[in-house]
Amino acid sequence: MFHENLIPLCYLRSNKYIKRMKTKEAKMQAFGRLLDIMDELREKCPWDKEQTNESLRTNTIEETYELCEAIIKNEPPQIKKELGDLLLHVVFYAKIADEKRQFDIADVCNTLCDKLIFRHPHVFGEVEAKTAGQVEHNWEQIKLKEKGGNKTVLEGVPSSLPSIPKAHRIQDKARNAGFDWNQKEDVWPKVEEELNELKDEIQAMNKDRMEAEFGDLFFSLINAARLYKIDPDNALERTNQKFIRRFNYIEQQAKKTGKPLKEMTLDEMDVFWQEAKRQGA
């Protein structure tokens, strides 16, 4: 538990969270309460009794995306709520496995603890790692050596990952194996090369090759984002949200004029688009 003497006075005065800080015992009690509730729901609720790993899977994916949205919007109360929803799924899967005598939540926690200790020899062992980059490099090498672990560098990338984070993860793992540009600036000629190849295929109107070159261009841009410490998925989502705000503004202004969007010219819509930009949308 934190001692107030170790916390800056300005933080104590400005952050109400300090007043709500809980002991480790209180946190364990809260987790135990969750497990008790899960046991009761599984026994008494008709819906909860029927759930399986398969029936929960799509909901788990949805909950994960809802958490990601709350994180992007930087809404702590919503992050707290979505973390709870996701934690429910973790406990639910462990409960189902416990009923089948496969494993329980204690096994899940202990397996995770063992893995964290094994993969952090710079903390729990004698290995030295002074930078985050060294830690990541060691992490990938350790995973290759683990019993039942990845047999190849890229094997640990889930095939079900969406394309953008998958490309980023593939490139990151390759980097940890030493396959990377010497200087980050070296990536830009590659981006230009891929763009020119795409233009050539567009000129030739070869649809299959156009798609392939679009993929190569995306991959090189994601690689550039990685090199410049930009999360490409977050970057694209920021643009998605920005487009939504500006397009919604166009739609709102069009309604005020009484002219349907489909009857407006692109120049007319661009006037409202530029207004939205000036207003910071």
C-alpha cells in the first residue's frame, strides 16, 4: 500500500483518487466477490448456465473493441466499465474450464505469473536490460526457447488479428530478430517505390495486381509508422473520427439549408467541410 509521505503533496491535493486507494487485501476481496457472483450466476441464471466458449467468443471480441474505443476517447469511467466487462469474460471462461476439470482461475493467474517471471530475467534473474528495446529483443528470443513456445519468429502473430495491427506486429517481430532498416529514413524510398508500382498497375488496369500493390503500399506505410513510433491503427482511427465529425457537420448544415446532400455539389459540400476544419472538428 502507498504511504502518503511518498506521494507529492500537489498530487494529494489535486487527485481525488488517492482518497479511494485500496489495500491489496481490499482488491483481493473484490476479486473474490466477483468469483462468488460468477459461481451463483452459473448455477441460477438460465442464460449464464447455457453459455459456452463458442457462444462467448464474439461477445469477447466486441467487449475488447469497446474497451479500445474508450481508451481512444480517454474516458476513464468508461475504461473502468469496459475493463470490468472484459474481466467478466476472463472469469467466465475460467469457470467453464473449471466445470470441465480442465483448469481454474488460479491456474490462469499462476500460469501468467510464471510466464512473466520467466520472460523478465532482467527483473527476476541476472540478465541486464537497460532499455525497452533490449527488453523486447530478449522477450522474442525467450519465447523461441520456451517449451511449447513459438518455433519461428512470426508464429506468435495471431492469424485472426485485423490486417493493420497484424502487419505492425509482423514487422515488430521481424525487427526484434534483426530484420529492419539501418536508419528509419531509409523507409521512404521504399514507400515511394511501392506507390509508383501501384500507379503502374492502375495505368495497366490490372485489378489483381492493383490490389496486390495496394497491399504492398499499405504494408510499407505501416512500416514507416512503426519506425516513427506511431501506432497505425490509432492513427487511422483518429482520421476516421475526424472524418465522421466533419461529415456530420456537412449533413447538419445541409439540413439547415433544406437541401439534401445528394443534391449538393462537391464544391458546396466543401464549403461546409472547410468550416468544420476551421472550427476544429
